[in-house]
Amino acid sequence: MNKEYILIAFTENQIGVLNRITTCYLRRKINIESLKVSESSIKGISMFVISSYTSLETITKITKHVSNFVEVLEVSYYDSNDLITQEIALYKVASDMFSGSERVDTILNQFGARMVELTPKYIVIEKTGTREEIEATRDKLDQSGNLIEFTRSGSVVLHRKSIDKILNNLIQNK
């Protein structure tokens, strides 16, 4: 049965690693739902966070394949309960949405969001939350007919247990 798995790989910051990792998904015809690459808490080490819906057997194979890359220091897969995950979204909505009885602060409080930019034509709202909260906010703004534009980050994650000791040991042994 397919469910969401999040693969996290810590790698040396080198050219071509992203292509090689995503090719593992492509070969198995797995759609990547979310992809984020950023510097980890250790300088020079990149953290890849890849979310996809697949089977346990397939994510195990992908993890094993990725672990064979020379630049990969550590790779593991998780389900969403193992990680603290959040997304960030920006919504551009028409300013006229707030004419009449709707007030900007009421909407912001309702969504647990904040205003990033205000112009006569539009307002940009920032929301941080779970994927479900981001989608619910998008749906509500879209239903009003005032949503002009929308974008979101991939999953931003933290491990529930610290892994810095593991990474430091891996770096020292390389």
C-alpha cells in the first residue's frame, strides 16, 4: 500500500548529487511531491528532503541505492510521524476582498497568518503550517474568488531526535 514517505539525505555539497538522487525516483516512476535542498546545521553538508507516495518496499530500495553514492553521508526514510514538518505558503489576494464587512486582521487571525505586503490592488499573506492547513487556507481563499496567486515551499523538517552527533562522526570518518 502506498503512503507518504520522506527521504532525508545528508550529502557533501557537490554538483550532480540532486540529479542522481532524483533519477532514482524517475527510474521507478515515482512522482516527487515535494523536494527541498538546503544547507544543514553543519556547514558544507546539504540536506535533501524528498516527499513521495510509494510503498515501503520501493522507498527501501531507493534509500539503499542513494546510500551507495560517494557524496552521501547519511540517508534514511521516515513517515510524517517521525519528523516535525511545516510548509510556508504565500497567497496573493485581491485587495477588494476586504471591502465591506471583511477586515484584513480578521482574515489573518482566522488563518493564523500575517501580512507581508499591502498594495491598492493586492495583499500578500504568509501562512506557516501543515500541508493540510496550507491547503485549507488556499481552498477558502480560492472559494472567495479573490485568490490571484499562490506558492508554497516543500516540507521543512526537523528530526524529533538530534542527529548532529551522527553527522559529526560521519564527517570525521570520511
